[in-house]
Amino acid sequence: MDMPIPQTKLADPKECGHVTLIDHANDKQYELPVLEGSEGPNVIDVQKLYRDTGYFTYDPGYTSTGSCNSQLTFIDGEKGILRHRGYAIEELAEKSDYLEVCFLLLYGELPTAAQKAEFGREITYHTMVHEQLQYFYRGFRRDAHPMAVMVGVVGALSAFYHESTDIHDLEKRRLATHQLIAKMPTLAAMTYKYSIGQPFIYPRNDLPYSENFLYMTFSVPSEEYKINPVLSRAMDRIFILHADHEQNASTSTVRIAGSSGANPFACIAAGIASLWGPAHGGANQAVLAMLREIGSKDRIPEFIKRAKDKDDPFRLMGFGHRVYKNYDPRAAILRESTHEVLDEVGVKDEPLLDLAIELERIALEDDYFVERKLFPNVDFYSGITLKAMGFPESMFTPLFALGRTAGWIAQWKEMIKDPHQRIGRPRQLFTGPTLRPFVPIEKRS
Ligand code: SDX
């Protein structure tokens, strides 16, 4: 991009006090600094804990661990707040568009009209993929899960765009971030086309981002494709709602992969692999399967009972969240968007939506869910909207990955620029066997 664009610089966290750690076993005490950010919980800086005390911290699942200093996304789980660079998700979903949110996450400010036009041209310019990439698709079975294909072809980008893999060159780093945002829709659309045996559709430079994606996904060479503005607006809103979400599992995967100096394409492929899990981004597909398994409202109590049974692995998919202990603000926006899409496509009564609304009503009146603050999350309604838009369920998580690429690559860029960034290398609590002599095979019983 020719024009100067805002540069973000991570502010060093400020020390605002300390806590005292008393080691009764060794009759020692230690002062640990407390750091404060602009909002949210303060943190206890334990970077020197092992060196000074000989102790590790222990936090499986990192429920109480801050892994980094970030300025991108703030979540208040108790209040159901989600903001990107200070802007509320509700305002962004209503008044902005996905490319503006990409610019905001990458560069820290909403773009001016000129910056937006330039950024849009830059992204449009990179929407095509190398012609050889199509042969990667031909190696997959047509019925391969689209997430398996996306992990493969996104990782393969590093075999085609060598010039973007020098992570220490600012311009090459910027090129890689723009290439990924630009090419994910093309790769996702190609993944869908390959699965249904239709020809790949090249991107068009005269279409905005989400319109272009729907065109590449649903148009066929043999007839004119008419853009539906309600559906393309809903698609763009879905991408906004999935753009970034603090240090979730897939974003942490991207960060730790990037901390070794791996190229951005490989890091995003790692993020896609992590997102695929049903406890994470795979939940949107699992919600539809669950609703179909429930089948009718009279069977809801049976499944609510199963969800509460610790001996039953069944979980209410699309419910609960590690951080939100209130209604996921994205779910509320998606629920409204679902009605808009169903009206537009002329679906008068979608049994799955009726079932979802009734399931939500019953769950939110049940003590088990109320006590554990289990509310619908982003995945609860997204699948119903995407199904109404014509996507097969297997494409739901690739669409989540498409939207999340903005956040993944912005988090990766922030990590690379962090002067305190080091290779991620957690330790452990070892409870395995202590030293023992080797046993020759003839003496093993
Ligand atoms: C996403 O991290 C992010 O930000 C992720 C995400 C993003 O944008 O990146 O928001 C996207 O991944 C949303 C979540 C999608 N996953 C699902 O909908 C799958 C169903 N949800 C559960 O698997 C679960 O709620 C998790 C995985 C989302 C959260 O897991 P936690 O943090 O381990 O759950 P918890 O500690 O809050 O659970 C507290 C209690 C436990 O019971 P008790 O031990 O207290 O008796 O609630 C229970 C859990 O067993 N519980 C559920 C439940 N979720 C939690 N019980 C039934 N059904 C559920 N869905």
C-alpha cells in the first residue's frame, strides 16, 4: 500500500503494585509485581517465578493465565462485552464491514475513506491463487471434510508465496497478511466447489469482499449469478462476528506456532487445525447435528437431562464458554440475523430454528445451566443462518476460519512485533516414574 497507514506499538504494561508469596515450606516470601492494562483483570507477573522460587505455576487449560500483552480484542465474560480496538461488536456488526474490521485489527484504527479504498484494492488484487494450487485439490477425495482440505491448501500457500515468508521484513509481513485475508475466500470457495464437482470460479475484481465470496461459491459458468444484497450483508456480518476473540484455542495455536518463527501461512494452517475441534469452531456444525438428533421439542427434556449427566459425554453444543458467563453478544446478533436470512430466502418455518429457540428457552430456565452460567455462544445460531444461505454443514467451520483469519493474522503480527516476544515453551508438573535401571528383555515379566 502506498499511503502511510497507522502503526500500532504495544505499550509496556505498567506496574501498579505487588503481591507477596509466602513459601511456608521454606520459610521464605517473595514480592511479585502486579501489572495493569487499560481494562480487565490486572496480572501477576510470574516471568521470574521459577528463577527466584524454584516453583512453576500450574494452570491446565490456562483458565487463569495471561499469555501475552495485546491491544486487539477485549472481552468481559461476566458482562458479555466484546470490543475490537475499543469498538463494541454490536456497533461494528451494524455499522462497519468485514474489510474495515480487518484494517482495524491490523492497523489499530478504522480506515479513512481513502485508506479503505486503497486497502480494498490491495485485498482485491490478491484474491486469485497460483494456478498450480488447484492441483492440490485434485489429490483429495471429493468427500474429504472441507477442514481437512483447508488445512492442506492454506499450509501449501507457503510453497507458492516464498516472498511472503520472511517474517522480519515489514513489507513482506504486510504482504503475507493481505494475501491471507484475500485468498481465504477463494480457497474456501474452491474447497466447496471441489466437494460438489463443480468448476472453480475465479474471483471478480468488481465485487466487494463478501459478494465475491458468495459469487465464487454459488455461481456456475452456465448462467448469470445475481448477488442478493441481504445475503451478502448477512455473510459479511458473520465474518465480522467471527473476526477475532482474544486468546482462544486456535489463536493461541497461531501465536505459539509463530513464536518459533514459522511462516504466517503455516501458522494459520495450524490455527485452522485447532479450530476444527467440536469444542471450538467445529461446534457450529455439531449444533445442527445435535438439533437433528433431538428432532422435536418433546425430546428436549431428554437431551437436557443427558447434558447434565456427568457419565454421558453429550454436551449441549453451542452452549457454554470458557470466558462468557453471560450471553455471547455475537449469538444475540446472529439470532437476529437468522430471522432476516430466513425471511429473505422465504423459509416461513424452519423447524431447526424453532427447536433451537425452544431449547434455549428451556436451558436458560434450568438451574444446572443457570448456576453454571451456560448461555448460547457464537456457534448456536450461526449454523442455522448458514444452512438457510445454502451452505452444507461441512462448510460451517471453514466459514468460521475464513472470518477468523483477520484475527489470527493480526494476533500473529502483534506477537512478531512484540519486543518481549520469545518462543512459547510451557513447563509441566511431572508425575511419571523417577529414575530406574534398564531391564533386559529376558528379565521382563
Ligand atoms: C468457541 O475461547 C473462545 O473464545 C472460543 C470462541 C471463539 O470465538 O474463538 O468463542 C468459539 O469455541 C465457542 C464454544 C463452542 N463450543 C461449544 O459450543 C461446545 C459445547 N461447549 C462446551 O464444550 C464448553 O462449554 C466449552 C468447551 C465451550 C467451555 O469448556 P469449559 O471452559 O471447560 O467449561 P466450563 O469449565 O465453563 O464448564 C463449567 C461446567 C462444567 O460442569 P461442572 O464440572 O461444573 O459440573 O459446565 C459444564 C461443564 O461440564 N458445561 C456444560 C457445557 N459446557 C460446560 N454442560 C453441558 N453442556 C455444555 N455445553
